[in-house]
Amino acid sequence: PYLQGSSLGQRLRGSVSLRGHYQGNLRDHHRVEGVLDVSRMSYRDLSLWPTTLSGTNGAIAFAMRVDPEELAVEQLALTLDALSVKTSGRLSAQGERPTLQDVECSADVPLPVLARFMPWPSMGAAAATLQPMFRAGRVVIDRATLSDLPLTAPPPTFRDLLRKVTLAATISGLSWQAAPDGPRVQNIRGALRLADGNVAIQGVRAQVASATLPEISAAVTDLAGTPTIQADIKGPLVVSHPVSAEMARFLR
């Protein structure tokens, strides 16, 4: 009821429920944990999403601790259908220099679930290229970390921020098509590592029509500056028989 008349209130529907547990001394030590159920909530903004967003099978589990020195997020876990994201970290407030510390994240992201929340109408021509990539596939972030980030300093540049991120992830079942009349690269799978602004891509395999591509590994240096790519291709190009019409067009 507090949002009635606001643009946000006009777009939100349904309800949320919260279950929580508090421990503390009501002065300088507080800890709260619980679950926020958003499964009955929906949001509608046709300028960003063509259909109403639903929180079906959605929940946010949390556990946080507050004391005079820091705010610690012990767990912040979002689940939405088959999508899950977990993160933790601390906001240290020692002295007068609040700093994000020990930020860590993991995620299991089926792309068809993520596609529901992509603002396709606002993405213009890029949407036509990207949407087919979200029809299948999965991205699993095993572990992503962010090194200490002072909040009182000037905002870091993208290059500086990227150098603070480390990430290990795997991809599977992805597909990509460079042009509408070009061949579709399917079942893309492999692993990638990000560290110090550089990306290592390992063991990437894929299919094009009736062909299985050789294993590809690559290194991308200075991702946020002037990227340089070095790739290695190892193994045979295996073409099944009979050759499909799509494969014949690709080979020509």
C-alpha cells in the first residue's frame, strides 16, 4: 500500500513473504537470517520486457551479521526455477575507509531461464543476434572473487575493476550463428578463466552441421584495453556421413 500511486507500485503485483530469525544484544551486535519468498510477485514494464516477469519458484535466502566494525553477508542466495546465484562478502568500516572485502560468488545459469529477464526491447538490433544464443545452454560459475575495493576512493576504471576480478566458469550446450544464412555452431562447451584482466579459454568443442570441430584453446590478454588473441587448434575435423546440406554449404 505504501507504493500506491507511484510508477513502481503500478508495475508490481502480488505479494512477498519473509521468514527471519534474529540474534543479538540490540546494541552493537546483530545477526539475522531468513528467506524472502518472491514466488507470488510479478513485475510488468513493457518498455523493457515484452511480458510480465514472474517470481515463480523464486526465493532469496540470506544470513547477515552487523557489528561496529563491519557488515558481513555470510550468505545471499537467489534461486529462480533452475537458476541459482550465491554470494558472500564483507563491508568493513574500520576507521573512515569502508571497503568491500572477501566478495565471492558462484552461479548456475541456464540461459533459457535468464532469457526471461533480458530487456530485449531496449537492446535494438542486437536482440536479434543474441536471442537465439539464449535458447539453450548453461553457464556455471564455479567461483568468482573480487579483491578489496575501497569505497571512499574514486570509482575504479573498467580496466582496474576487471583486474580485481578472478573467475572460473564452464559453458555447455551453447549455440551461435554469425549470420542468418550462415551455419549454426552448436553444442559449444568448454572452460574459461579470468585473472588480472586476461582470459584463458580451454578445451572448447563444438559442432557445425554434421562436423565436430577440433578442440580449441585461446588466451585473450588485456581484455579491457587492446585485446590480443592467441589460439591453438588441436585434433581432427570429424565430418559424419552423409554430409548434411548445411555442411555442404559451409564447406563451399
